[in-house]
Amino acid sequence: MVATVQRKRIEILVDTPLVPRIIAIAKKIDISGWSVIKIASGGGRDGRWDHDEITGAAAKSIVLMIASEEKAGSFADEVAPLLESHGLLITIGNVEVVRGDRF
């Protein structure tokens, strides 16, 4: 079996216009890779929402990253002030990755 190493998977549900700010924080922490996944609809404590194709007012995305534990912690510290003010949802979990030196 191929050798794996443990890293952290970071997922942030964010209003799409805020994605560049999240990516800038990732770059500041030296997290070199990310993916942005567009979300069509969802729901939470405040109820259901759907992407508005015309205005994009409710557009949401998930920013997905893999990082070392140290970088994931630094990233979470940097993003923490935005959690309440921008209604972000962030999850950080353990994953096993191949070629861990890339993260």
C-alpha cells in the first residue's frame, strides 16, 4: 500500500464574494492549494436559502484546502474574526493523504 501522512482538511462555507479574502488568508499562512466549489442551495438555523441566478445575492461557495496541523491552526486563528460577522461555517478534520510533502 502507498504510504500516507495525516493532514487537516479545511472546509469553509462562505458567501461567494468573500472567497478572495479567504484565499488571501490561506496564501498569508502559506497554504498553497485550494478548490472552490459552488453551492446551489442549503439550509441552517436561519432557514433555507437558494442561489439567486440573477443577482447572486445568496451565492455561496465552499473553499476546500488541505494543510499541516500547524497551518490549519494558524488559518483558523486568522479566519476566527470573520466567523460571526460573515456567518462562516468552518470545519477542520483529519485526513490521510498521499504525497504529504505537498501540504
